Amino acid sequence: MSEPDGRIVSVDRSYLRADPTKQRKYEKLARGPYFEPVVELATAYVAAAITDPIGTEGVFWALSCLPGTTPRRLSALTMRITDILVIYKAEPVELAQVEALVIVERSTLEEGFGTRGRARRRHPRLQFTDSDFHGAGMDQMMIRGPWQPLVRALRDEAVSDAARAMADHMMRGRVMHWRGHNPLLADHALGRD
């Protein structure tokens, strides 16, 4: 694997796969009703936004599995210090519905659609709002809503271009929360399952 400046980096991640806590969290997610939405969303995001997902996994982006830091959170894909994709249980939790949010580059999204109103008309079940996530810069927008419409939106060229522009910007530095990366869940997002 190489740094964005071309320096070669060697990272041994085998111990992450053997971590019993990561294994336990992965198995808990896999047995429950949220596994399919989490995998579908992570897969759609990785395919849309990350140019070299295998070569950058665990160093420039990390995918958590049932992190204990935030109630209702199922997974987050983090770049540098920013949670770029957040997957969580929708309220009321008893319905077992999943929602998510993704941070994209606002200027690229608006250029792709022409106006924010066109984006909303093409994806009416999603919210397109300005955001100020720490570490993602000034040119950002949040797309939020139910998981299936968000998966479809990530397959839309205008949305995937905006997601890729943000990811390219964010992956100029290493992910700070690499220890939270769950390679077992990432296997699914990368098609290694």
C-alpha cells in the first residue's frame, strides 16, 4: 500500500481480524435484523466513493461494527477523524428500521444535479442539507434517510461523484480510529465474504 505522496507503507492488520471483541460484535450484527442494511450501505458507499478500497482499508478508512460510543449506531465508515457514513437504528427502535447519513462534497453534488431541488426531486425520500462535520471542510453536504433510498442514491452518478470527491479529499490523511476497524464486516463491503 502507498501513502498519497507515494511512500510505501506496510501495515500488518492480522491482529485486528483475531480480536475477540471484533469477532463478537460482528457475530452479533450478523445474527440480527440489521446485517443486510449495514452490508448493503457499506458496499454501496465503498463502490461509489473509494477508488482503491482494498489498498486503503484500515489505513485511510475504517469501518466499525456496533461501536459502543453512540447509542443506536450500527456502523460508521470513518476517514481521518470524520464519520463519513453513519448507519443507525431509526426511531422507534422496536420497528428495526435502519437509516443512515453520508457526507458528500456539496459543490460536486450541486454541479451534478444543477440545483439542490433537482436532487430532492430525484431522491424524494432523502434529505439534502448543509452540514459542518468536524474535519470534512467547508464544502460538505449531508444526505440522510432510510437505508434503501440511500443505497439507490449512492448508485446515482451525481451522488457517487460527490461522495468520491469528499473521499478523495478526506483520504489525504490516515484514519485516526483505525483500531475500531472491523475487517470481518469490511470483508462484506469489499466482496471478500
